[in-house]
Amino acid sequence: MAGVDVQNPLLGETTCGSLLHQLQKIWDEVGESDDERDKMLVEIDQECLDVYKRKVDQATKSRSHLLQTLADAKLELSTLVASLGENTFVGFSEKTGGTIKEQLAAIAPALEQLWKQKNERIEEFSDVQTQIQKICGEIAGSSEGAAGNQGVDESDLSLKKLDEFHDQLQQLQKEKSDRLHKVLELVSSVHDLCAVLGIDFYSTVTEVHPSLNDATGVQSKSISNDTLTRLAKTVISLKEDKKQRLHKLQELATQLTDLWNLMDTSEEEQGLFDHVTCNMSASVDEVNVPGALALDLIQQAELEVERLDELKASKMKEIAFKRQGELEEIFARAHIEIDREGAREKILGLIDSGKVEPSELLVDMDNQIIKAKEEALSRKEILDKVEKWMSACEEESWLEDYNRDDNRYNASRGAHLNLKRAEKARILVNKIPGVVESLVGKTRAWEEEHGMSFMYDGVPLLAMLDEYAMLRHDREEEKRRVKKDQKKMVTEQQQVNPNTEVETAFGARSSPGRPLSSNTKKVGVRSTANPNGSPNRRLSLNQNRSVNRDGKVKPNSPSPLKDAASRVSGTEPAPTTP
């Protein structure tokens, strides 16, 4: 080290060699020994070595720091590239040659660009995640989001991950739209139901959630699960309320209609409750008029029913007698005898005693009417045949009178009409035995099925038919006897006076003005009034009739069936006039 002469430009001409030369001069002047001089030179060499070592250490540390910095930069670069995804930073190629500082200088712009891109990507992620958290919070019913305010995961900022978040956001936006649409539908249903039921819509919907009021914007309405659930329950509750109110209103409308029908209420008075009766047969979905099921309307109908019930109690006698009249009319048409006076006295007694409710009495009478209609229906077929039989008997009676008229073939007024009627009557009369036989069979079958006699205006029909058959047989026997007597009389006349003209082989015809013999029997029917007060035709009660010179029937002929019917009914026959 002592022999080295290094010139330092900063020290001018002062160098290690000059300094060593000065030091030797000083040692010479002092008289230092060689050992001291060698020792001091060794110390100087050691001190110089220590200085170099420190500088080398410093340089080594600086290089290590630069290498670490370069390594960190490369790691950061690779981390950013990995975080931002492949093909994110195009155009950078790592410089493998050159000094460390040159490599750091080359990588610095790439890091700066990647950091800028990362910050931009973080903002995009933060924006889309914020929207996702907001919608999730709206669905969950929390303003802070379903899972709190979550930060951006910087480990994966790739476009693929960003697209996944965008897809999730789109799905949530669609779900939000669907939920909002469902909320609006339910709110609309609540509005319509409240209108029909006469309930305040705003207070009802605000109880579910304050944001459902019409004053708030559409996008501000709650779409949470809780809101949807409560809205759905509200709609179900209102629909059930609507169903119950409609059922109640229809019951009231039915009661009103029944009461109006009972008391013959005027159409003008009924028209005051058209808004009640118009929905009497409507379904729940068909009732959409605002206020149609309001409570005050139902209460109004209830009050009217109560008023009519009180009025009905005071008019019960009139209503009951009207029902009784309907029942009597059914029995009269069915030719069934009843005790009219006794039935009416019984109704008066029940009403005056108060032992039976008016409504129960009417229901009982309605049941009687139903049973009477059923009984009348079971008798209809037989009654129709009885009607045909009686009509045939009337024609038979008319034909008997017509055949006794000597002038029936004269060219008098209406003679051709009587001739046509006689032809039809003969055809009809020939069918009488078959009609009677069929009627007897039907009647017996009816009696076996019902276990009772078939009564016709209080007389057993089979007894009437049997009596008719006997009378018809007697009439045929009478005809044969008369014909035999006439033949015998003609024979006697011919024997006494052979020159006497004989009119016919059957004897002379009786004059229309001459009454028939009281022994001649004829079958027919006549019109009478039954015990119920309504007109009917009794088979065995025939008016006496004959035919005048104009071909018209006149009531002069005797009727043996009248005696037969009297015997069947238990009364004495009225005397016939010769």
C-alpha cells in the first residue's frame, strides 16, 4: 500500500504517495525506529482495507436491494398479469440482458400501465358488485345488502370474472323486474278487491309496506320476499272476504226474492235493491263493480230482510191461504177430494196460537204442495184416460139422442155437421170397451203400487168402472129386449090385420118430442162441481138430453148412470121424470 501512488483529482496533488513521503520525513526527523515505522504502515494498510471492505459491503447491499426490487417488480408484474387475466398486457417482453438498473428501467412502464388498468378494473368490479349487493338487499329486504358490503377480490380481476358478475347482475335485474311486475300485479289485485269490498286501498296496502303507496315511484317499491308473501296473503284474505260477503249477499238476495214473491211486492219497490239481486247468481270472479260488496250495502239488505220478515208475520194468514189455495187447485185438477174448510181452520188455529213459526208453516205447506204435485203427476196418466173415456161417453150419449131423431136425415140447417159428428162418434164409441179395459188395468196397477184406492172426486174409480160396465150390459140387454118385443108386436099385428103396413122390421122410431120409456137406460157424463169448488166431469152423473128437430141435443132424456153413480157414492138416486 505504501508503494501505491494514487492521484485523486479531488485532492489535487495530494496523493497517497505524497502523504507517505511526508510521513517518512516526519519519522526521520523524529527518529522513529524501523519497527515503529513498519508497525504504523501495517496499521495504515489495515485501515485502508477496512474502508474498502465497508464500501464493498455497501455496494453488495445496494446490489442485493436492486435485485430484490427487480424480483419484486417481476413478481408484481406477473401477479398483475395473472390478476388481470391472460392477454391483458400485450407488448411487454422481459429484458434479460443489461444491468440491474436497466432492467428496472425497462419494467417500470409496464408496472405503471398494469397498475392503472388494475385500478380501472377494480372500479368496474366495485360498480357491478355494488349493484348486485343493492338488488340482493332489495330482494332480502335489507338496504345494506344480503351479505353486507363486501370488497373487491383483487386476486381475480379478469374479464371472465367481470363477465360472470355482469351475468349475475343481469339475472338479478331480471328477477327484480319479475318481482316488481308481480308486486304491481298483487297491488292491482288488492286495489280491485278493495274497490269491490269498499275498503280503503291506501291504508290496506301501506300496512304491507310503506313503499307500495302510489305516491312512491315504481322502482322504489319493495320487492322483498316478505313483501311478496304479505301481499299474497293480503290478496288471499281479501278474496276470502269477498267470497264470504258474496255468499252472504246472495243469501240475502234469495231471502228478499222469496219474501217479495210471498207478499207480491211491486216491481218499483223491488227495483230499489237491484244492486243486491243482480249478483244473486254471479260467481266470485264476475263481481267487479266498485262497492258491490260493501258492508253498508249488506247491512242495508239485512235491514230490508228484517223489515220484510216483520211484515210477513203480519201477512201470514194471507200468505198461508194463498198457499192453501194453490194446494186446493192442485188437488182439484187431480180430482182429489179434501176438507177445504177443515184445512183453513187448522191454518188459522196454528197462526193464532203462535205455536209454530211462520217460516216453518210456509215450509210445511211448500212440502205439501210438492207432495201434491208428485201425487197429481202419478195420477196424470189415469186421469188422461178417464178424460178420454168421459169424452167417449158424452159422444155415446149424444149418438143415442141423435139416433132417436126421426128428422136427422132431413135437409135442415146443420144436418150435414151432425152426420159427420155421428160418424166420428160411432168410431169413438166402438173404442170404449178397449179404453175401459186399459183404464181398469192402469188403475189396479196404481192401487197395488200405492196401497190405496184410486178416488175420483171422492168415488172409487174402479167402482165407477164396474158400475159403468154393469149399466152398459143392462143397456145392451134392454136393447135386445126392446127389439124382441118390437118383432113380436109386428108379428101379432100381421096376424090380426094382414093388410096393415109395417114400418120397419125394427119398429117405429120415437118422436123427438115424445119422452122415452123410463125403463130405457143410457150411459153418459155431465159437468158438475166437485167438493173442492172447481168444475169437473163426473162419469155417472149425466144430464138427460134428447135431440130436437134441428138436430141439437136438449136435456130431456133420462140417465140410468146417474142412479149407478149415486149408488156407488152412497146416496139415493133422484127420481126420473117420465
